[in-house]
Amino acid sequence: MFKIEAAELIVARLPLKFRFETSFGVQTDKVVPLLVLHGEGVQGVSEGTMERAPMYREETITGALALLRDVFLPRVIGQSFANPEALNDALGTFRGNRMARAMVEMAAWDLWARQLGVPLGTLLGGRKDHVEVGVSLGIQPDEAATVDVVRRHVEQGYRRIKLKIRPGWDVQPVRATREAFPDIRLTVDANSAYTLADAGRLRALDAFDLTYIEQPLAWDDLIDHAELQRQLSTPLCLDESVTSAQDARKGLAIRAGGVINVKVARVGGHTEARRVHDVAQAFGVPVWCGGMLESGIGRAHNIHLSTLPNFTLPGDTSSASRYWDTDLINERLEAQDGLMPVPAGAGTGVTLNRAFLDSVSELHEERRR
């Protein structure tokens, strides 16, 4: 049993160390919403992965903050719960808004694990002390630049290279990369930029021995993905279109893909992420942990989730120093030879760098009953 006594809502802004381009557009900084839950002298922290505009999914930072203030936090502050699953059930009457709900649920998992003195991954059922790490590379100016940035990350030991693609920029960077690196594990991510009319273009990618093509079609589609999968030999990886274990079951039942990217916030938190993991495992389909340019808070949650046994493909939990000169946590989350150590200690194993956080925060509110 644990009790939530108070909460903090914080919004920080971090400049990225590089220009990150996808089919959605270009990012040069990251707005990071944080939730801190307090109880019995311990705090649990989570990170929201919604964005300023509804590009990846329909949620936004402004909308999430309003829901947290007016709906979700009043439901849990001052209340005691047997475990985070019970808290998840208490929020389960509300439809959608899974990323906002995940902030509460994930912070509750961290709080509970810290009160018990147990690593988060252990509570979730994880079995690893290191997880395999891949890297996600944004769209580059040309093929030579693509090969150059891939080379740098291959030399750093990353165990999967993922290239962002979009219509008109797909076969060219993939061909150049595969010719330069014939043996690396290579994937692409389309972020829903294609339609079935592009099936021929996507079929051309079959020639390059990709581990998967990630979310080529609409963000809310499973049916067309199933049709596209029938036309390709490369497995499709479902991302945006899987928001629950039910979505995963339906998508795999109709063979809409052969891999699932599990983003813990997208599915509503660790409880549902574990269910997605279990459904995929029952179908014999591998999962991996996706990233949303998280700070160290979200990155630590992702690492702990990735310790579950069916996370058999390298995730997006690359070194934090790729993204930030200074992180929001005191600990360094750095991969070596493509392996990321699981942070040691209770909960997520990381702590807020409060002094730096204060210097980059745009909002800080305390909420009590």
C-alpha cells in the first residue's frame, strides 16, 4: 500500500545538440513535462512524451497539463493504493489521453518501487542488468552525410541503426547505407508518411535486408498495414497505431506487422506496456522500446521496461549525451559497446538535478488536496 500526498508539475525546455529531422518536421529543442509524486518522504518522477502540437499522437502538452490539474491528480492525491495497477484501474474510467495518464501511472511505479527499495525493472518482471541499444538518426542533407553519421554511430558500437525516411527520401539513403555497411542491423522509420499507393516504393526496400519498416502508414490504422504486409517480405513494425494490448492483439491477429515498438507513455504506462509485451510474446513476435527524445527521467523508465524478456531487439535508449549537454538527472546514462546498464538502486535509480532543472524550467506548480 502506498499513499500519494502531493504532486509537482514541472515543464522544462532543453536544447538539442543537433538538428533532428523526421517526416513530421525539424526539432532543435525539447519541451519536457515532468510529474513528481510525493508520499511518505519519497518521491516518484515521470516524464510526459506528448509534444506542443499533435504530430505523433493527438495529445499535446497544454491539454495534458489541464487534464492533470483538473482530472487525474484530484483523483489520486490524498488517496492510498495497493499498487500501481490499482491506480491504473482508478484512472481507467477515462477514455484516451494515454500519455497524460501515463505520467501519473509511471510516477506511481517509481514511487512504489522506491518505497519498497526495489528496482523498477525487478517489479515489472525484468531479468537483465544491461539492455541492447540502437540509435535513431534523423533525415540528413544527402546520402554522403547519411553514411557519415551512420559510420560514427556504428563505430560507437550501437547494435541497430534506424534511419528516418519520408516519400522521396527512402531508397536512396537506405541503399547508400547498406552498400557502405553490408552487415549492420538496419531499420527505417516512416512515422506514418506513406499510403498504400506507395506500396511499390516500400517494396523496393525489401532488397536491403532491413530488420523492419516502422509505421509506414496512418497513425490510427491497422487494416492497411495488414494489406501492405502481404505485399512485402520485410516485417512491418507497428508503433503509433498500437495504444493498448487490445490493439496489439488485433494487429497481430490480422498480421498487420511482425514487430511492435512499445512506447510506455503511448500505451498509458508500465501496466499496459507489460500487457502489450505479453501479447506479443504469446504471438511469438518481438518487441523493442521506442524513444521520444526523452530526458534522463523518461530514458531511465524505458531502460527498466526493456529488461522484460521479450524485449529482444535493440531499443531507442541510446546515450543521453547524444542529445543534451546537461541532462535533468544527476546520473549519466551512457551506453558502451551497444549496451546500456540498468540504473542501480530503488525505483528508476535516477534523481533529479534540481539546480539545473530550476534553471531551465518554464513552469513549476505544487498540487495538494
